[in-house]
Amino acid sequence: MKINWGTGIVIAFVLFISFILFFVIKMNTNKQYEHDLVSKDYYKKELEYQSKLNKANKTKEKGYQLFTEFTSEGIVVEFPQEIDVEKVTGEIIMYRPSNKLLDFKETLQFIDGKVLVPISKLPEGRWNLEVDWQYNNTENYYYKKELNL
């Protein structure tokens, strides 16, 4: 049987379309390829982004740069010495971009003027550390850092 060039083009198109459909169906039905948004309230958080930028700029202007250090116990967050930590309230947010089930929030609890995030809660990989805090119950500040453990 001899195939002319018109039939060959049709066969090529059918094979190509079948190939594409196979991968579209595979991606939509396989749970391994979850393609939901990383954050459940993504759009709401996007609207809050400007306020975080304003807080981060205020933190930078005042010179309230937080220091982070990775130790054998976990991640230690240290506030500048000119800040009285007894007047600080807020929360620390650990955000894992690759797995939303590992995300967690904790209120700031100081031990010797430092905050410790235990290593037991932090599997290896990339983390975003966010500290949203108030000083003297008047001004809001924000600090964010990407960490690779």
C-alpha cells in the first residue's frame, strides 16, 4: 500500500493531537501533578501585599533589621539591641513554597531576647521566614527572609 503526501500529513496531525491529549489528560488526572495555588487565599494575600511592603520599608528606615541564624536547635531570630523585646508582640510565619501542609504560624515567644523555631518543625528545603510584629503596640513592622536548610 502506497501512502501519498496528503495522507501522511493527516496521520502526522492525528498522532500529534493524540500525543498532546495524552499529556493533558495525564496532567489533569494524576494527583502527583497538583496545580492548585500554593496558598489557599492567594488573591486575598496579594491585596495585603502593599501593606507588607509599607511595613518592610518602615522596618528598613528605622534600622530594625532582624538577624537570623541557623543552629543545631533550629532557626534563631534576634531583634536589634535597641528594641526592648518585652514590648514586642506579633507572630512568626514559616512558609514552605513546595508544600503548603508544612506551613505554620507561631506567636513570638522570646527566650533570652531571641525567638527559636525548632529544627523538628523544619524539614530540609527552602523556607520563607516572615516576622510580622508590633513595637509598643503602636507601630507595625515586617521582616522576610528566604532560607535554605
